[in-house]
Amino acid sequence: MRNITKSTLFTVIFILAVAVHAQQSDTKLYISISHEIEDYESWKVGFDKHISARQAAGISDIFVKRDINNTNSITFFAEVSSLEKANAFITSPDLKEAMAKAGVTSAPEIVFYKTATEIQAINTSDLVTTITHSVEDYSKWKDVYDSASELRESAGITDHLLLRSLSDENVVTVLGSLSSTVSFIEFMANPELKEAMKNGGVTSRAAIKVLL
């Protein structure tokens, strides 16, 4: 496994600069960690053994899921009670050693979020999707997002969380669940969605994950 990159460390430092403000509000904080592994079953044993270290760092597990297109690519998502403790955890030699022993084969992609909106609890047994893109202005985007609720519902999509990256609040992630991958593919190709994204001021191509 490669070392955590300098850009990751820079991001963590930036995030800590806004930690006090974020934690003084009612906003919840989350972390996602994604990377590739040699073998899921072997990795999961190591991951489960490390739960006490995560709990000591104020990290409460929500789900671990595998990319539908690459089952050796995993995403871990959790709630964070302390950014300072979480930062110490993700940069610790202990975690690096545990990941190496568990068969992690790529540098982790680590993102801290704050909630913009909590819609409903996540059913972790469902297919989970994350859609991430940059927007010009969050409020403008949110108005268009709200107006497109029927379009999402007709595609069998249930939204759970709207998240904003702590390193850039105009990077938005919609975390939801799916009833059908076919319907989701059709939804993402729907001209109405493309028009809504344009009207909402989306400025980047969406990064999409479907997790099982």
C-alpha cells in the first residue's frame, strides 16, 4: 500500500481549520474511505478487528460496501464525532500497518463531509449510490434538486443524505439507494436530468458509485 499522499494531508489540515466552526453547529460530520483490496473476506477480518480503534477515534461505522463494477474496490462510510481524533486515526502508523496486513493495494481516497440535509435513515441492505459533482452555488442547486424529486422517485431512487465536502462546500454528494440498476442507468441518461443539472449550475461531470 502506498503512503497517504501529500495532497491528502493538505486536505486534512485544511479541514481541521474549519473543524471548530463545524462542530459548534448541529451539523453532522462524516467520512468516506475508498481503496482497493486483494481479497474481500481477508480484508473484512482485519477491518472488523480494528473496530475498537475506530470507536476510540470517534468514528461510528455506518456501512462498508463494494463497487458493483469491481468487488475488490470498497467504500467505508461512517459518522465522525471529532475531526481531530479522526485525523489522528487516518494518519496513524497503526492504521497504515492494519491496512497493509489486510491486503489494501491502493492509496486510500479519504473525504470528510458535513450534512447539508438529512432526508431519511440509510437502509444498508440496499444498493447504495453516491453522486458527486461541483456546483456554482449550493442554494441554487438545492432549489433545482428539490424540484426534481418526482424524477428521482419514478426511477426508484431514495435519497438519504445531501453532503458537502469540508474541503470545498460547492462539491456536493447525494447519497441514496436504488431499487433497480437498470432504472438508475436510464435515470442518469434522462435528458430531463441533464437539463436540471444544467439549470442547477452543475460545473463538473458527475462521479458515480453504485455499491452493494
